[in-house]
Amino acid sequence: MGELIAWLVLALVVIIVGLKTVRIVPQARAGNVERLGRYYRTLGPGLNIVIPFIDRVRPLIDLREQVVSFEPRPVITEDNLVVHIDTVLYFQVTDPRAAAYEIANYIQAIEQLTVTTLRNVIGGIDLEKTLTSREHINSTLRGVLDEASGKWGIRVNRVELKAIDPPPSVKESMERQMRADREKRATILTAEGIRQSRILTAEGEKRGAILTAEGEKQAAVLRAEGQAKAVDTVFAAIHRNDPDPKLLAYQYLQVLPQIAQGQGNTFWVIPSEVTAALNSFTHAFGDSREPQEQPAPDARRDQ
């Protein structure tokens, strides 16, 4: 019975020693080994063998990129305005030994270093540049933090300003300025629209007047050409038919009633040529009603 208990105790000791000897480290993790209180080596991912009761494995360190968001901190700008800035930090442990032995708490150290650097950077610029120069502030913070945290085995990949909150009075002033700028732009756009509309209307009226004038010009030219052709035709017909004064007098008598149709046509001026034509016309009709007188015989012929 005593031997059985001894074997059981021995087996239990072997199991415990085996568990203490074999250490499995997950991927993207690292563990620092201390032998007799001093740093000995760093365990990588996979199966690792250590000496029980002599080697001590410290808590594993995450080697993946980590994201830390810090609480908003008050920062004074160059123009003496207090703004609250919320930052986000992206970092990664590159040296597990330095991260474990060079700094007690690298997360807290990075946070304090970020706040200090942020105050130094923001203190040298005014509020307007703080709101519009985020990329410059991010790059400056990253450079300073990466250089300072390098000895801790930390690599700062990126720093982002998540929020910049100016004082309430400044917010109200900025909102009023933004409203004024929007109203100004709206007024300018409205004026430009009215101006363009008037210009287009004037251009349309101008083109319409030009087209109307060109149409009237062409119509006048066509009328003049038609009248010229009509006059040429009439003139050619008159010369071709060789009219006598009797025909002209007859044509005048036909046109005379049309001249008398107007209410104010109470006085007419008849050219002498027309009067002569009328006399000829009258003599023409008179010759047809009265016999012509025979000339007296020549006395010398009678003799």
C-alpha cells in the first residue's frame, strides 16, 4: 500500500514537472523567460521547453498592432483658447524584452507622452490652424512618439486626432461666421444667376431684333426688286405697244375715281401732260360726232 502511494506521488510529480517544462505560445504572442530572476530569453510562437522551478515565464505580450483611444484632454492654443482634443493611437510591440524591462507600463507612458507632445505642438499654433492642419499635427505627433517610444520596443504607426472641441463661445462665433458665409455665397450665386439671366435675355432680344431687321431688310429688298421688275415690265410693255395720248387719258379717267375715294381728297393737282392727253381724248371723241370742216379751195387753183 505504501509503495502504491509512492508511485502515485511520483507520477503526480512527473505530470507537474512535464506541465511546467512544456510551454505553448500562441501566434503573434511572445513570452520573456527569467532564469533565477534574470532575463534569459524570449519564447516565440509554438512549443517551447523550459526548466521547471528555475525558469519563470512572464505574462505573454501581444505583438499585434493595437489601438488605444485616449480621453479628451484640454490643450491651450497659441491664441490662448482652451480646446479639448481626443486622440487615437496605433502602435505595435517590436521588442518584447524592452517593452517588459525598459518601461513599467508602456500604455500609460505612451498616453502621457502623447498629451505632452500634443500640448507642445498645439501651443505653437492658433485655433484656426489647429482645426485645418490635422494632417500636420498627426505627422508631428507620430514622429515624436515613434522616436521616444523606440527605446521601449514600441513602434507608433499612426496618430489620429479624433475630435477637436473648441469653447462654446468660439463654436457660436464659428457657426455665425459659417451662416454668414453661406448667406454671402447664396447672395452671390443669386446675383450671378440674375446677371446671367439678364445677359441671356438681352442677347436673345438682340438676336431677335437682328433677325427681325434682317427679315425686314430682305422683305424690303424683295419688294423693291418686285416693284422694279413690275416697273420694268410695264415700261417695256408701254414701249412695245407705243400708246398714244388717247390711251393715257383713258387710263387716267379709270384711276380718277380711286383717287377721289379718300375723305380728305378735295383738291387735286392735274399735270399739264394729263390735261393735254384729256384734250386729245376729247378731240378724239369730238371728231367721231362732228363732221370735219373742208378747207377752202385755193383761188389760184380756181382760176
